[in-house]
Amino acid sequence: MADFGVLTLPAFRGNGHGRHVVRALARHALSRGHEPQYRCQLDNHASVAPAA
């Protein structure tokens, strides 16, 4: 099992960087036969905002 977090500095938020990183990590996990899971911090608007 691996656990990781993705934090984006305020100056770079809203550009999709975190989304790209999380998706790349999920694709890699899937390619290795693992099941990625996602959890968010409810106090982080970007973490719980619906995907565009």
C-alpha cells in the first residue's frame, strides 16, 4: 500500500497541476494491477469541487 498527498502552492492553484498529478499516479497504479483510492479534505474547496 502506498499513500501520498498532493499539495499545490497557492500561487499555482487553479491551473490543473494537482489534477494531472493525481490522474497520472492513478493510471500508474492501475497499470500495476492496483486499485487507486481518492480521499479529500472537506475544508479544501479545490479538493471537493466537481471536476470540470
